[in-house]
Amino acid sequence: MKYAWLAAQGNAYSLTEMCDVLDVGINANRDWKRGAKPDRKRRSNSPVFQVKPGPTA
């Protein structure tokens, strides 16, 4: 959603200022424009950790 908002703003503000406010990297924004998935979405598809079942009583 952030990337779409950046694209909609066009030249109203500088890209650097908008990325700083939204806490988005400029390169991530450029990657999104080329069709890449943002890092956050790429990472969310893989488990961060694995929960092991505890001992049974």
C-alpha cells in the first residue's frame, strides 16, 4: 500500500522525503515499480522459526 501511495503522489514531494516518512527504502520502491515483491512479503512466506511440540505427560 505504501508503494502505491508513493506512485500516486508523483512529484508532489521528493521521493527521499516520502520514503523517510513512510519508513520505506528508495531501492525497495524502485524494485516494486519493476514488479518485485517487497522484502517483507518475500520473508513472510517462509517460517521465521519452527515450534516443536512440548513433552507429553
